[in-house]
Amino acid sequence: MADDGLSFSRLLDGWYEKAYPKRSLAFESHVTDFSSQAQLEAWKAEFRAKFLELLRIDDLLEQRVEFNPRPGIEDYDEDTPTHVTRNLHVDTMPGVTDAIVLQEPKGFSGKRPVLVAVHGHSADKWLSTGQERKEGQKYPRNYTQVPLERGFICVAVDHWGFGERGPFTPYPRDKDEGGYNLMALMFGRTIAGLRILDVMRVIDFVLGHVRDADPSRIAIIGQSLGGQMAAWIPAVDPRISAAVVSGYTSSWKWSILGRNHCSDNYLPGMLLHMECEDVLRAHCPRPLYMVNGEKDPIFPLEGFNHAFGKVKACYDAFGIGDRAVQEVLPGLGHEFVGNNAFDWLTALMRP
């Protein structure tokens, strides 16, 4: 008979059962008055401060940055009758550059909504915007084609370890995306935090440099790692007014604790303060669209339903249950299908 004391999984399960009810920032422990949003906003402010601390970027957000926009790989630039696409390099920290794609629609007047497209693993900013020229991509995810046609200003970034900041870099060590996560910890930083910082700085850039960008209508969309970013960033950036979280929503008990996952999902001490459903409830009262494949093997349906149930109950309690939307993709796995989400965003972002 196996000795359970030899099981690390059993040790983790025991830690989880003790930690979950004692989470310092559990929504249900802090928000009990649903007659106004004052208590909710106080909890969100405390949650944001702790999350930024765990991400190890609270001090970096205080740095002043000159974006210094300059041309990127211009071979991918486009000027068509319907839109303009530019590849740019933009500084997100002093001496640190992100490579972005900025797409602006033609034929629309007035301020336009902004869509931030955040890619997952096995992807980059070009794949997110339908420009991917490489062969053999396993997961084609074009987040911006439909929204761009409908008048959204779209922007996509390269996360550390991808695109011009990974496979296409001339620096050999930069090609090891998994290693980034561990090396950053040696300096008290997290790769998830640095990625979030990049996106927040790129939003700063768009709002300051794109004349028609509407600061009151900023949405974010992503799948997998991109879904993680679409879940986490609005929890720390109140400028995001709506989010589409694809291929990520799941209580961590079933996902990142239930199986081996990419190391960028983990922050030291995170579960002592929050669970996935707390992160998503920090979006409230902003609209939130959560979509997963029915047979997703790494963010399983049981965890998806559990997290969504907690989020929906939160929105229902404030009388805005229609703002929390769930979609299950029948028969599909860890995949992105955006048709319904694009329609939802389009209706939501009308002036």
C-alpha cells in the first residue's frame, strides 16, 4: 500500500484546504453590503495594492517613462483602404523596449474604442493581429481582424520570451521563455508582473499618442497566457472597462494546482491572499466575458464552472448579473473561438 506521506500532491492539497478559507483578500470576507459599491471599491483598492506587491511591480509603476516610439519591423506595416497597421518599438521602462502592433481603422469618425490583444504561448503580436508569416503555427488566434473592421483601435504586444523579444532576438539566452520566470525571481521580480507592466505602459502610450483613442472604452482580450493577462490586468488597472478571458478561467485548485503548468502562473504566497475567482471578482462592476472549451485539459470545465459560479453570484448580488457572461465551447479543448465574444464587445463598446 502506498505511503501517502510520500505524496507532494497530498501536501499541496492539505495546504490548500487550510489556506482557501483564510485568504486575506477573499471577496466574501470583505464585501457583505451589496446596497452600494463603497465596500466593493474599498476591497478592490486593497486587492490592487496587494496584487501589485505580489507581482513585484508596484515600485516600477512609479517610474517616469519616455515612450520614444520608433519604427519596428516595417515589412509588416500595412496601409489599406480600411485600416493602417504599424509595427513600433516603444519603451516601457527606462532602457527597456516592447515591440507592438498598432492598428487604426479608417472610415469612422469621433473617438474609437480600444482593444488590447494579449497573446498566449506559441504566439506573438503578429499572430494576434493576423499578420503571422511563420509556418507551422499550431494555434491561429486572430483577435483583432473583426474588431478592427468594426471600428476598434487595436494594439498587440510581444511578451517577454515571444516574437521580437524571444525567438527573433539575436540574444541566445532570451530565447528561453521559461527561464525568464525563474531568473526574474532571483531579483525579486516576476515575469507575470513585468508583462503586466508592459501592457499598462502600452495603454499609456496609446492614450497619449493616438488621437481618436477613447479612454472610457478600453477592452482587453486573450487566450491561455493571454487569458491570464486579460484576467489579471483589469484587477490592477481600473482603466480597463471590459474583458474577454478565454482559456484561463478556473479556480486554481483545478488548474495550476491540479496539473503541471507554465511557471508564469505562479506568484510566491499568492494563495494566502486570493484565488482565481477573487481576481475575477475584482473586475466588478465592469463587464466580463469568460469562455473555455468544454474539454480543455489544462483549465478543466469543473474549475471553470466553480470560478464562474462565484463570479456570477458577485455580479448578481449587485443587480448586474447580465455583465458576467459564460460561454462553453462544445467539444473543444484549449482553443480560441471569438465570434460571440466579438459580438458582445461590439455591442458593449458602442458610444
